[in-house]
Amino acid sequence: MRILITGGAGFIGSNLVLHWLQHHPQDHVFNLDALTYAGNLLNLKEVEGNSNYHFLHADLRQPDVVKNIFIENKIEGVLHLAAESHVDRSISGPADFIETNILGTFHLLEAARSYWGNSPDPRFHHVSTDEVFGSLGPEGAFHEETPYAPNSPYSASKASSDHLVRAYHHTYGLNVVTTNCSNNYGPFQFPEKLIPLLIHNCLAERSLPVYGDGRNIRDWLYVKDHCRALDLVFHRGQTGECYNIGGSNEWRNLDVVHLICDLLDKELGRSGDDSCRKLITFVKDRPGHDQRYAIDPRKMLRELKWSPELDFQMGLLQTIRWYLNNQAWVEQVTSGSYREYYRQQYNV
Ligand code: NAD
Ligand code: DAU
């Protein structure tokens, strides 16, 4: 098959491109990416020479370019991951989120509809987030019928794109599936997100910013487990259906911070006054900070026999070691505009 993966130079996208070329070596993978601050071709170095891998430097906000990509490359299926993805950036500057996540998805849907016509076969898989469901209290979990209640400009833009995808199925018969996933972690995650930021700051001996009281809860999933789930839903999910993907792995932020400090102390031989824990700093809370996310993943288990494989402590250790072994990557992605973002975000 000739598959278009959008956002393939980002964190989950690049892990997915690597997964796809390994598990479906007969497929052609077309990676459409605008290479924003979050996209990096270094992530895909190991497949650069693979004749079934094709990079398309393009922006979803350009409808004619996107339409031509379908025609020129005879695209037979889409996994749509390209997005502005960081909640804090959506709070300080929502415009890019509206343009890429809503309008960009619209242009992609239009391109698919115009190229595929009424054919029921080609699949459009929209990759979304659990944040569209809003915030949970102490009990319960998000399931596929949970009403949407997005609270940040990021989650509102993703919710909007989810609705457009749904509408293209009901109105035009487009063969869509949508997945809503919980927090991912693993290799190639940009160090603005909690886990890689903490690792990066521990190594640089910079403060570890904990928003509010650190009691907010996230449900963490290793990125390669997410990629396996996406592969299954793309190939075997029911058309028009949504699937919630999660780690069944809830952690309070402060506990994640402690765990990372302890794992890194061991890796670096730090202890006592030297421990990474001394860097923990409570800072002003994120405006509208969702209290708790948790996914009910029973539909994925029941229908597609998927469940996460990697245990969190093991996954975190692997991730920490990946960052320790890939400091050149970290240097590269944190040069340039990262410093200015960091200064403004954390007021330092
Ligand atoms: P990311 O920010 O790491 O990567 C996004 C990629 O999209 C980058 O390569 C960027 O260059 C590209 N991109 C941005 N705007 C574009 C545009 N206008 N045209 C073309 N390309 C553009 O994001 P991620 O964390 O890998 O997330 C990927 C997808 O998964 C997103 O849709 C996100 O909403 C969703 N998601 C992420 C998580 C998570 O924990 N990271 C969890 C659930 C769902
Ligand atoms: O739930 C899925 C979502 O997970 C994805 O849709 C988003 O793209 C992804 O960015 C992520 O959103 P979060 O806002 O949950 O992730 P982030 O890593 O930014 O923050 C995780 C938690 O840690 C959150 O409660 C805020 C807190 N935090 C974050 C940062 C960056 C801190 O306490 N300090 C920080 O410096």
C-alpha cells in the first residue's frame, strides 16, 4: 500500500514511520511534514536510504499542495498525526493550533475526498487525544461514548478536527477511524513535554518545574505501544468508529518527577545532596489545568486484542537511557528558538 503519514517527523509520527517500515516492508510510506520546531528529520536517519520511504516537505495549511500530494503519490491510506501538540503553547498562542489542527485537517479531508471520490476502501485514520474529553474527578475513566468537553485551545482544536472527521464519514461516506490516546512518552519526544523536559533539566542541573501542587494525574503509555495500536486500528478497526488507547497507568505528576529523579540518580551515580530531587521547584499552575486523565481501553482489548506491553518503570528507564545516549539529538532540537520559548514559559 501507499500510505501517507502526516507529522512523520514529530515524536509519535517518527516512531510510527519506523514501526511501519519495519512491520510492513512492502508498503510505501510518504511522510508529509512541515518541519516546524517539533519536526526533525534526524529522527528518521535510519530509514533515509530505504527506497520505500519518501519525505514530502509540505504544509497542511496549503490545500493545493496537499491535493497534489494525493494525486502525484497515488495515496491509498492516511494516518493523520500532524498537529500543533503542546498545551502550554496553545495557551500563549492559539492561532497556529486553529490553523493546523482544524484547517489543516479540513484540507487533508478535502484532498482525500476529492482524490478517492466515493470509494469505500481507502482509509483515513485520524490520530487524536484523550484531552478532548476534558478533566476527570477522582473516579472513572474516558470511554468512547464520554461526551466531549475540551478545556484548552489545543484540546478544543483537536475536538474540532475529530468532529470534522466524523462528519466526513456520515456525510460523504469517507472510510474513517479515530483514535484518542493518553499521554505518550519515549524516544524523540521534544523536551518541552514533562518527561523529556525533566530528563533534560536534571542533566543540565536546571530546576524541575512542577505546575501547581503536582497532584494532577496522567495515564502514561510508551510510544511504541501506541504505534502498535495505531497499526491495528488502521488495518482492523471498524469504519466510522472511535477507539480509546491508554496505558492503564495513572501517575500523579509529582510521583513521575520523583521516579525520574531516582532513576537518573542511579544512572548518574548521584545521591544525597547531589540528588536530582533537590532541583524540584513548584511553579505557577497551568491556566485551566485538567486535573486527571484516564482511559478505559476495554474496547481495544475486546475488539483488537491490544494491550500495552511495556511496564512504566522499564519504559522510563529505557527512555532515560535513550536521552543519555542521544545528547546530540537533544542539543540539536534545543538550539535556536527553544531557549526563547523556555525563558518565556518558565520566566527565567
Ligand atoms: P509533535 O508535536 O511531536 O509532532 C507534530 C509534527 O507535525 C511535527 O513533525 C510537525 O513538524 C508537524 N506539523 C505541525 N504542523 C504542521 C503543518 N501545518 N503541516 C504539516 N506538518 C505539520 O506531536 P506528537 O506528540 O508526535 O503528536 C502527534 C499526534 O498525536 C498529534 O495529532 C497529537 O494531537 C496526537 N497525540 C499526542 C499525544 C502525546 O502524548 N504526544 C497523545 C495523544 C495524541
Ligand atoms: O493526554 C494526551 C496529551 O498529552 C496529548 O494530546 C498532548 O499532545 C501532549 O502534549 C500531552 O498533554 P499534557 O498537557 O498532558 O502533557 P505535558 O507533558 O505538557 O504535561 C504533563 C503533565 O505535567 C501536565 O499535568 C502538566 C504537567 N507539567 C508539564 C510541564 C511541561 C508540569 O508540571 N511541568 C511542566 O514543565
